[in-house]
Amino acid sequence: MSEKTRRIADALDARILLELVRQPRSTIAGLAQRLQVARNTAQARLTRLEDEGLHSFDHRVDTAGLGYPLRAHVLANLKQRKLDQVGAELARIPEVLEVIGVSGTADTMIQVVARDTDDLYRIAGRILSIPGVKRTRTLVSMKQMVEYRVTPLLRRTITKR
């Protein structure tokens, strides 16, 4: 679904997501019971949320537990006519968690994980070797000061309607 046509989550969607943040192992039946909605309603809503990309299990996986404790962001300047090819190549690198097109001094912000600094050096070199990548700058994450969270937004969505 494109960004422009994306449906905005309503209060029930937000309640479902908030409940899944609280209890990630919820069954559909348990979710429906706690939210006081029909099981089919809960199932249909959850399926739609997953199809639309509003619900993902990826953020729950701690990469340090997989042997990748080092996290970094690689800012890359690209040849504009090669954006799609660079994106496709970045998607082939397992340590690349996310790639975001940005404005400012770089064209993309690439979130990566690594086993250690030598591994990060290898990954950064692999990114730089992609045809169309002109220059990179690597920022090592020292400490996560605020963990990924959506709970405040979900609560706001529930109460504002």
C-alpha cells in the first residue's frame, strides 16, 4: 500500500496494537476477549494491520541475542539515478536492518548491526562497494536512550477519538 493511500488506524486498531505490545503472545481468542470484540473482528483487524505493515514482529527481536550487539547507522551519498539498484543491493546484506531515504547531508540512513568493530568495518566496506554509493559515514550507537516504542501514540489514538 502506498504512503499516500495508507489507511489511518482507528481506536480499535490502536487498542489491538496496544494489547499486543502489553502481551505479545496473545491468541486471537484471548485478544478478542480482553478487547470485548468478536473473535472474527479481532482476526480480521489483525490480518489487515499486518497486511498494511502496521504490525510487525521484527522490532521484538533483540539483535544482541543473535550475536550482533553493535548497532550503527551508515549515512550514504548516492548517485541519484542508481537509487533502486542501491536499495536492492542493500536488501541483500543480512546485517542491514533498515534503509531510509533522507534529506540533508546524506541520501540514505542505513541501520546495521555487527558482531564487533571489525565486522562493522566489513559491512561498511560492503556498502561502500555497491555501485552507485559515492560516500559513506558511519555513526556507532553508543547507548539506546529511548527504546523503540509506540505505546504513547497508541494511547493518544485511543483517547483522541
